[in-house]
Amino acid sequence: MKSGFVLAFTLVGAGLALSALAAEKRTDDPGASAEIALMRLGYERSLIEASLAPVKEQITTLGTLEKQFASERDYDAAITARDERKRLQNELARLDKELLLLQTREQALKTSLLPDRIKFPLDAATLSGLRHEGGAITGWSQVGASATWKLPALPPGGYEVLLRYRCGAAEGGRLLIKEARYTLSANIETTLRGPEERSAGTLKISDGSGTLTLSAEALVSSNLMQLLAVELVPASR
């Protein structure tokens, strides 16, 4: 029985050593570039993530040993196992908070490295029920007609959607903008002075490697618009 207890403490030490190593490697260097800081944060995060599974396994093992020792009336060993289990649970909670902080810092750094505007070339879109014509995407004559782009590995967060389009007096309606989880609905209104750039609002992006889809949600008449450009602006800019 005691050998199992010794093994559990040996495993505990190995798991916490990874956590300690992550703490030692943390370096807040104000002179480092954003790219280097991002690399460091990723390294710290990977070390903490690697320590989570061993710590969880050891918590489970200690819980089993605690019950086993108690059933054998070895109460001193049961109390020791209980105390160590609680200590590791506190350590796990600390690692969870630290991991969340690192992820938040990583996201902020990734956002800072983005261009002011993220452009989506019209010819890169996958069209459904639409067509390219005169440098625009047009033919929005049916609800559900859509254009889809692959997102360029964006960090999750909010992005303002800027659209440049022409919309005649007899055109317009409502456009649905969506990513993997979230959607945004925008009215497409008449542009009296030729093409105009207008904000469709802010879309929350959960999967920055997924897709961005624009689809006709409602039509006033036979066509929604002639779409000339689509851009995303990080909401923090």
C-alpha cells in the first residue's frame, strides 16, 4: 500500500516540476518585439498545458488512495493523501487562472500584429447563386445566395465589417454575415452617389481559421447590391 502512496507523490513532483519550469521561463521583457513576446507566451502556455493532465491524474490517484487507506483504518495516511489532494486541487486552480491570463495576453498580441484592415479579395470567394461581373459580386436575386471566404487565422475577438457596394433605388434588403458560431445582420440601403463604404457592425469571430460568409437574408426586389469590397477591422483598433 505504502509503495502506491510513494509512487503517487513521485508523480506529483514530476507534474509540479513542469509548472515550476514554466514559471522560471516567464520573462516580461519590455524591449522584446511582439513576435518574440508571442513566442515566449506560447512556450509558457505549452508547458502549463503539458502539466495539466499529470496533475489531474494525481488528484484522482490520491482520491483513490485516501479511500483505500480509510477503509484499512490507516487514518494518518488517509489524512496525508487528503491534504495532498486538496493542495493539488488548489494548484490546478492556479494553473487554470494562469493559463487563461496567458491566452488573453496571446490574443492581445496577435491582434496588435494584424493589419489595420484585413481585405478579402472578391476573386477568392466561393460563390453560390452569385457571379462576378464588372469587378463586383452581383446576382443577389435569391434569399440564401452567398459568398464565402476562408479566414486568415485571425485571433478570436470582435471585428468591424466594412462593405463597399452599389445599391440602386429599386435594390437593397438585408445581408446576413456569419462565421462558425456568430452572425450579424445588416441592412443594405440605397447608395445615391455611386459606390459607398458602410459599416455593417461588429461580428464576433470564434474560429479565426474558419470561414466568413455573406448571404442574402431578405430582398426588396430583384437584387440586393453589387458588392465591391469586404474588409474586417479589429475592434480594438
